[in-house]
Amino acid sequence: MNGQETIAGVIRTLLKRVFIMVVAVVAIVGFSLYLFTSYVALVNDAGVVRGGSQRIVKQVLAGADASKTTAKIEGLLSGMGSRMHIGSFPAKRDEVEKYWQGEVKPAIAEYQQSKNPTHLLEVSETYFDKTNAMVDAAQTMVDVMAVILYILLLAFIAAVYLVLKRVTNTFEERVVQPLSALEGSVNQLAQGHMSQKFSYPRQDEIGALYKLLNEMRQEILGYVKDIEKNLDTMAGGDLVSTTDMQYIGDYAPIQQNINHIRQTLCQEMQNMGEMASMVAVSAGEVSKVSQSLAEGAMSQNETVQDLQNKIGEAIEENAKVDTLVDNALSARMQTKNSIAATQEQMNNVVAAMQEISDASNEIRSILGTLDEITGQTALLSLNASIEAARAGEAGRGFAVVAENVRKLAEQSADSTQNIQQLISRALSAIDRGTQVVNAAAESLASTGQNTEVVDEAFRKLKEQSAAQQVKMEAVNSLSTDILGVVTDNSAVSEECAASSTELSNFSDSLKESVNKFRTN
């Protein structure tokens, strides 16, 4: 059996040899069984001859007719001559037949004439010994045939064992071992090791499987390399070039998916380029809004500084009023007759009250300006929110900053309204104080004697001055809060500017990344 022979051919050859061996063994065993049964029958016939000859002698001695028995014995002797030609049996049979014809039959005839049995008994005894020797020779051949049959049976069993072992070894060598190796090769292929070629020395059925496996491995390896090439091409920025390899069968959807991925990436890159341009425009708008916010915050800062200065002046004037009232009370205590001095002090108080009123009106004007700036800030924060929404995901952080600016503008508006309310109440108090002072002045002019009225007027004036002082300090505290809000607005505007710069840089980076890909 060479390496070119197929497994089916090997099996046919083995089966043919087994068939020939079985036929040969069956023929030999059959022939041996035939001889064995023939020899066993021959032994039986030899025994019949031996027993029959004794019966003939007894019949002759008894005076009975022995012709039938004699004919039967002679027929058996004659037939045994052609039934065994090996061993000592043929000679023993011939000797028995010769002795039967030459000694026994003449002795029988002699006895029938002389009636003397002595010679017949001697001859029959000798004949009996010769038939025993013939039976023993036949039995010996039967025993030999039995041994031969036993040996043939053992040989047949040994031959069957050797043949089965040869078949098993051949099956192991030509089928089991190659299939195990094939399983290992398939496992390597399943684990992704496609670069190693599978080899098999024989050109049989398993060799055909190895050939098909190599063809399949080569085909899969070609697809893998082509997919790798396509992915490297797309990773390198080329989204236009397509594969030259034609995918067939169940691999065709892979090629369709690769082309679909390439088209989708190409479209997405174009969309990202357009988005980058839109982000750049939005970043410019955001930068403008941030600049406007910064300018508004600076203007608010200056306005609040002026407001604090005016409030400080009002507080100082209110302190002067308090000092003048104390001086007036001191002057009244020094002399009740100094009406003229008291009248002069009252005039000074009226003048100071008028200055406080003028300062409060200026504060109200400043608050109006501050309210306008706050409104502009709210409008700018709204524009910033719109631009952040246009920027999409990239402007989300800037939208949070714009929302904080809006809240700070609302806080500024609330603080401004509170200050205006306090200023209004302060002006009302100043008006009432002026009326009291005027009434006191008129009372002093009409009479210099009514000191109790003057004392009451100064007491009320001092109370109004103290209340005015509290209100002005509250206004000053609110102005400080507004200044903090303005400072926060300035910080927020800086954050907006930084966010717009970052957004612009992101847009440029996005454009640069998109331009690396070839989409047309």
C-alpha cells in the first residue's frame, strides 16, 4: 500500500485478502472435516468387520447359515480399500482382507467338512488380532485428523487476529491519525492561525480534505488581508478608494458593510466639516457678546462707584445735619434769647437738607442708568444663550455661563429697585424734615418765646436725621452688593471670552482633523 492509494482502495484490498484467506481456511477446514467424518465412519466399519468376523465364526460353529454376514463383511472390506490411502491403515486392511481370503474362509470350509473347530478357532483369534490392528490404525488417523483440525482452528483464530490487527493498524494509520491531525489543523484555523499551510503526504480522501482546507484557509486569509487593507486605508484618511477584491457567497455582505461604513464615514466627515464652520461662526458671535458683556460690566462698575461716592456724600451731609442740630440744641441751651443765631442754624439745616435731597436725586438718576445697563446685560445674556444653542454640544458650557449672567442681571435689577425704594423713602423723610425745619423757622420768626416748640422741632429733626442715617447706610450696603454683582459680571464676561476662545480653538482643531480625510 503506497501513499497514492485511497482509503477505499486500501479497505477493498484488505477485504479481498480477508476473503481469500477465509475461503482458503473454510476449504481446508471443510475438506478436513470431510476426511474426519469419513475416517470416523471408516473406524466404525472396521469395528463392524471385526465384530462381524467373530459373528461368522460363531454362526459356523453353531451350524447356522453365515452367507449373508460373510457377504456383508466382504463388501465392507472391499469398500474400505478406497476410503483411506494414508497411514498404516491401507496395509492393515489389505492384510486383514488377505488373511480373510487365505486363512479364515479355508478354515471355515475345513470345519464344515471335518467338524473340528481347533484350527478355525486359532485362525479366528489371529484374524481378530489383525482386525484390531486395522481398527487401531483407522482410529490413529482419526486422532491425527482431530489434531489437524484443532491446529487449523488455532491457525484460523491467529489469522483472524492478525488480520484484524492489520485492519486496525491500517485504520489507525490511514484514518484515525490523519483525522486527529486534521482536527488540530481545523482548531488552529478556528483560533485565527491562517498563515500556516496544512500538509498531508497522501493523496487519498483525507488528502482531498486537506486540499480543500488549504483552499478555504487561503480564501479566508485573502478576505482578512483585504479587510485589513480597507481598514488601514480608511484609518489613513482615504474614504474614497474601494476594494478591488470581489467577495462571493456569504462573504458578499461583508464587502457591502465595508462600503456602507466608508460611505457613512465620508458623510459624517462632511457633516463634521460643516459643523466646524458653524461652530467657528458661533464662536465669533460669542466673542462679540463676551466683549459687549465686558464693556457693560466695566460701565456698571464705574456707575456703581459713582453711586457709592454719592451715597458717601449723602451720609456726610446727614452727619453734618446731625451736628448742626446738636449745635442748635447746644446754642438753645446756652441762651434762649439767641433767636437770631438759632434762626441762622435753622437756615443752615434747611440748606443741608436741600443738599441731601439733591444728592438723593442724583443717586436716583445713577440708578436709572444702572437699571438700563442691567437691562442691556440681560439682553446680552439672552443673545449669548442663543449663540450657545446654535453651537450645539460644544456651546453647552457657554450656555451655563450665559444663564449665570442672566441671573446676575436679575439680581442687579432687584438690588436697583430696592435702592430706588430706599431713596424714595429717604426723600420723603427729607421732605418731612424740611417741613419741620421750615415750621420751626416760621415759629421762630413769629415768636422767639415759644422754645418748647423749637425743642420739639429739634427733637423730631434729630430723629429724622437718625432714620435718614440708617436708610443711607442701608443704601450704601446695597450698593456694595451691586458692586459685587458687577464684579461677578466682569468675571463671567471673562469666562465667556475664554469659552469663545476655547470654542474657536476646538473649531479649528475639528476642521484640521476633518481635512485629514479625503472624502471626494
